[in-house]
Amino acid sequence: QVIERIEASNSAIIFTNTRSQCEIWFQSIVAARPEWFETVAIHHGSLDKGQRQMVEDGLKTGRFRAVVATSSLDLGVDFAPVDLVMQIGSPKGVARLLQRAGRSGHSPGRVSTIVCVPTHAFELVEVAAARDAIALGRIESRDPVDRPLDLLAQHLVTRAIGGGFTRDAMMAELRTTRAYGALTDAELDWVLDFITRGGAALRAYPEYSRVTNEYGHYFVSDPRVIQRHKMSIGTIVSDTALSVRFLTGGRLGTIEESFIARLQPKDRFIFAGRALEFVRVKDLTAWVRKAKTSSGAVPSWQGSRMPLSTELSLAVRDKLEEARTGVYASVEMQAVKGILKLQAERSRIPATDELLIERIETREGFHLFVYAFDGRLVHEGLAALFAYRIAQLAPITFSFACNDYGFELLSPEAAPIEEALEAGLLSSAHLLHDITESLNAAELARRQFREIARVAGLIFEGFPGQNKSMKQVQASSGLLYDVFTKYDPDNLLIAQAKREVLERQLESSRIGRTLQRLEHSTVRLIDVERPTPLAFPILVDRTRARLSSEKLADRVKRMMAMAERG
């Protein structure tokens, strides 16, 4: 059906949520229509800039029948010939769906069109929910960044290079911005001390004294500092990337060092829409040649899967409430009606003011499936939090898996869930303490500090062709983290790392709001005989981590057969 839609359009953009998925869909489309090879293209952030520009130019002129892309084509470019946008999988957010739809019909009097292609049945519910949210104007707000001191340090060095500044004039300027409107005098003075003397812990090392303060005028005179700083300006950081080049010349883009490190010479992989054979790594370049076959491993890039947004999560709960009362108003809900009815027969469809917990025993152990319907990141935090709180009542070990609808706790013996609920399992009290204890927050902060240290200018990754490896960057940032923690415990960059871990990675504020909602919900604890339709995707997600794709497909078929029996 995707091919048929492309054939019926003038020009189409097919959006995916990950770069790996982008590569897979491009290969699948070309395999289905080999004659389209010259008129189908691929576009994502790891491809060479020249190739991306060529694709964008081709979209503007109508050269391409279809382009498979990630968020790299979400913003900033208008393509008049494009009359169809397709979204593979859930958009995960209302604003993202609207933004991507707007890539089509982008001229006065034309209508933007987007077709959603679910990758599993429950994504039909998300599509229906997104349509309702758009109609109601429920668009996600963007939370502004509050006083990022790593970026402030970088900005002050940049300004010092560009003619210099005085403290009072800089403070007055900073307070006109949203991000630094609440910046305190103490925070600015700390950052100024950090860039001029290295702060409390690094004063003995001249390389960290980057800015000179002469009678209240801050400036940079050392040409080496200027050169290194100009090479480090920016806030987008990523793992060390290797350039991918043909032996015969020609650059394809960049790929993460962690993926290339797993390859042996003659191993094949898919990149930039091509089947490549790995030859060797030299000078931070992965040298390749064209593979003789079209198959190969698809690279994976670091980064979490996009979770459901707050607004879309709310809309999904509303659609399930309609289904619970027998209302299946949209074509998507009609399509998923049979699955939701099966869920109701084997367990129940939770109301908006209910928390559904399913309990089942299998050969793997004792399973608890908890459905909060609040997005993957929240569920990761809740799973760790629940495991920690239950373990305070009885010595028990859990493994867990989660998706956007809920999470699973698996243990070798039955968990005292009733006792845990009585003891305050759903309480929002002591949340920050319990989250910090349940997850290795110190290690997460250490990883986050790696990013902060790069932006703040504490780590120089090297000049072009002389970049440090990821291990060197990790070692440098880890050493600095340990030094600051031991000798400068009030270091504001360490405090920022801990704060960002709680808010960005653990979404502690959103977890708190979820717990407050669940505290006032009616808990429905149901013993089931076999995995329900809501539980099945979570089981598959956990199985995916252990099996290859081919073995996974066979396992899923067996799991489906077992789930459908009886």
C-alpha cells in the first residue's frame, strides 16, 4: 500500500523516526521497485552534506518520486512539488505530526496531506488520538532551557574573543534573555572565575585559564585559545563519528565509532542507501567498497527511542476510554476494535481514572504488567522506582521492559504487589530520593557531564584529522568529574549535570505528575492466564534485546500462536 500511495502521488516524503529505520525503508522500496532506483533518495543527519543538499535540490525541482527521511527534513525547507507525506510508525507527538504534514502542499490554496503507516496495531490508536488532539488544539509546549551554565561559559569565551566585555554590561544583556533572566550574581561570578582561572579545582593548570581579566575588561589574547575555541563552538554533541569513504574516493557521511568497532574486514553493512563492504579503519575513516550483494547489517545510532508526548498520551487514554464504553468512531479505531475487545475479554480496558495491573505466571517467572499510558521514558523511571520500592519490602530481583503504554516487572518469585500498594507504591512522596536510589543516578550524571564538559570547553576533541577517540573523551570527562566531585563539590557544572539527568533523562517532573494521577486512580489488579494484547508488545520488546531479527520473527510467531490459543 505504501508503494501504491507513492505511485499515485507527484512527489512524496516518507518520514521515519530513526536513521536505522530510514535505511531499512529505503532498501525495501528500491527492492520492491528496482526501476525507481534513480528517482528514490534517502536523507538523514549522518549522510554527507553534499548528498543531503543534492536530495533537497531534487525535491525542489521534482526530480525525486520519493525521499525517505528522518527529522532532518522536518524544518526549514519548503518543497513545492511534494504532495504527499507518509509517517512510518507513530509520530509520538502532535506537534511533530503537524510539522511533518506541512512538508506537503506547501503553497497557497493547497492542502497538506499526511498518511500514517502503523508498525503495530496499537499505533492505530495513537493515530486516532493524534487526529483528535489536533482538532482540540492540544499541541505540546516546549519547555525552555533554564540557565545552562556550560553554554554560558562557551558564550562568554566567544564574546571575550570577539572584542571583550565587562561584567555589568554582560549581566544586563543576559537578563534580557528567557534562558538567563533569573541568573544570579553568584552564578555569573562563578562562571567568570571558571573561564579566567579554571574555578576552585583547576587553578593550577594554565590551559583552563582561557580568558584574561584586566581592570574589569574580559578578553582573550592567546591565539591557541582562540583557535581551539573556534573549533569547539556549538551545543550539538555526539559520540565520536568516523567518516565513511570509498577506497576509490567519495565521502558518504559519518557513522558512529561503536558500530564500526564491531565489524571485521569483508563484513557487509547498509549505509546511505547502499550495500557496502568494510575494508579497514585508518585516521578516523572507515574505508569501504561497494558490496556484491544487497544485504548487510543496518547501523544503529546511539539515542533513545522517542517516547509519547504528554499531549498524545492524554489523547490515547481518551480513545481507550471511548473503546471501553463501546465507541469506535474513527476508521482507525474500527480497525483495532477486535484487538481491544480481546483485551476486554481477557482482562479489561482501563478507564481514564484507573490503573490496570496484570499478573501472570509463565515458565520465565512471575510477571507484573503495569499500564500507565504515559510514554516510554516515564515508564522506564516508574519500572525502576516500583522495583526499588517493592524490594524494600522483600528481597527480590527484577528485570523489566517497557513501551509507551506500560512496563513489565519480571521476577523469579511472586512480588508482594498488594503489600506494596498498601505501603505507598504509588506515592509521590520521597520521589527524588527513591529515583536516585533506584537508578544509578551518579553514573548517569557522569555521562551527562561528558556532554556539559564538551560545551563548556573543558574538553578539546582535537583538530580535523586528529580527533580524540570516544574512549579518550570518556576518560577525560570522567577524570574531571571525579576531581570536581572530590575537590569542588559545589561545582555548578556538576550540579547542572545532576539536574539535567533528573529532568531530561529521568523526566522526574513528569514521573511526579504521573504518580499524583495514579495515587488518585482506582487500581485494577487482574490475574490473567496468558499475555493480553496490551502485554504482548512489551514481551516482544524484551525478547528483541536477546535475539537476532530472524530468530525474533520466529519467536514472535510462536508467541502469537500461544496467545491466540484458547
